[in-house]
Amino acid sequence: MTLHGLYAITDTPLLAGGKLLPYAEAALRGGARLLQYRDKSGDDARRFDEAQALAELCRHHGATLIINDDLELAARLGVGLHLGQGDGSLAAARARLGGDCVLGGTCHAQLELAERAVAEGASYIAFGRFFNSNTKPGAPAATVELLDQARARFDRPIVAIGGVSLDTAPGLIARGASMVAVIHALFAADSASEVEDRARAFAALFD
């Protein structure tokens, strides 16, 4: 599987009212290579149903589904997992999910955290936020120089996250981001067709 290109991340409030599946499919049609299901609610039954439906969409479009911060759900569905700092051990997740599973770790703006993530078996390392972000307004700010350093130091794909837009993504890709993770610039749209158009524009940046 290719860890390269547009990495779409869902947002529960943004995709409320029945938008989750049609908007996610639009992003996949537009060329998103990874799709992260991010839902912090405690509604386990709904989360399972939604994640299962997203897994089917990803299979159909040849993309990879990643579950945010829920090892049990990822294990049940046999899909990828992303862990933030303080959301559990990447090493334990790797042992549970096996060697083929895509496993990502949040490294904020610290190379030391990336070092640990790589040692524990992360498939990719995610740095951010690079710009003001609606989802994580207080997250530590990362710089493009960090991408240069990470690319020189690690052999893992690098994800840039945090307020990424069509205007700012090219600079991140030029400095070594293998993937750009996008939430609002992709999904804060009036229609699924608009999401698909935006996804195509992001995907084209990697051509």
C-alpha cells in the first residue's frame, strides 16, 4: 500500500447530518489514499457501524482506512490505527495488529517523539500543527525546517497536519511531506461533489 498523497481525516461535527459516508466516498473518489476515522464520542455501536462502512468504501477505492485512537476497533476490523501521544503504546498496537497493519503516531513538533515512534514500529510519523488548526488550536507549532530534519533522519513516510490548505500544501510537500493530512480544507464543503473536486486538487499536488 502506498503511504503517499492525500490523507483525509473525518471530523464528527463537520460531517454530522448524514454527510460522513457520502463526503468520505467523495474524498476517496477524488484520490485520497488514506482515510482516518476520527470520532471521540462514546457511542461504540455507531462508531463500529460507521467504521465498517468506511472500511468497505476504502476497499472499493483501493485506499487504506485508519482508526484514530481505538486499538480494539482497528483490531476488530483489521484496519490501520493512529495513536496520539498518551493514547497507548505503538509497540503494543504493533504486536496486536501485526506487521502488515498501517500504524501511525503523532509526533507534534519533536524529532525525539518520532525517534520513539519509529523504534516502536510506526509505519509513518505525523508532525504538526504547521498552521492554525480548527481541530487542534492549541497543538504545538511545527516548522518546515522540521520536515527537512525528519526527512534526513528517518526512513519512514512523513505526514504534515494542522491547518493544511491547497495554498500551503505544496510547500510542505516540497520540504519532504509524503502525505498531507486535511480535515477542514477538504470536508468543510457544501456538497459531496465539492469535496471530490478539492480532493482531486490536493491529489494533483503529488503528481
